[in-house]
Amino acid sequence: MTLRSLFIVGEGVLSLTRAESEGEIELLRMGPGDHFGEIGMLTGTSATVRIGALIPATVYELTKDDLSPVLQARPVVGQGLCRALAERQAAGQLDASSELAEAVPANRLTTWFSERLHRLYDIASAD
């Protein structure tokens, strides 16, 4: 399934796992304020991970139409999102880690994410 929205954890704890030859491997735990889904939005790739709630959770969905005015008005939000994605990629916590590692040098990840975000939302770069 390809996620086309940004999801923000409001309450609870989520576990992001991936099936490996040795079994399910937890990549990341997310709590209030954490986000996911942006990699599918930016790359159009399908998720190969499973997200499950460890305790009851509330998750908010921001679609492209919801997110566009925020990114237009507050470019720093997009910059923070790109930095967070680059950090997750560097830590091997993104679903697309291996594909991105082959395609994009580590020192260009934040810029690559930023370019994709700007193209997706047709916004002028604040850099």
C-alpha cells in the first residue's frame, strides 16, 4: 500500500516493523508528535513495513491539500520534515532505506527530500 498523506501521532505508541529473513524487525517506535507516510508521498513507492499500535493510539492524517498551505506559509516546516527524513534514512529507519542508499548519496539526502517536497507541492524553495 502506498501512503499518500502525512500522518501525525496524537496519542499512543506505534511500532514500525519490517519482515526480514530472521522475522519481524522493529525499525522505529513512534509517539505523540512523530510522523510517518511522507516517504510514500515523496517517492510514490509502496510501503513494505507494518505499522501497529502498541497501545491505543490516535493518528491524524494530513493530505496534500491540507499540507500545501502550511508549507507555503511556513517553509521551516518543510525543512524540518526533510531533515527528519534524512536522519531516519541515515539511521536505517525508513522503509526505502536500501533503495535510497543506492540512489542518493548520504550527504545529499536532505536536499533530495527538499527537492521532492517542493516539486510535489509546487512551492518556491526557501533555501
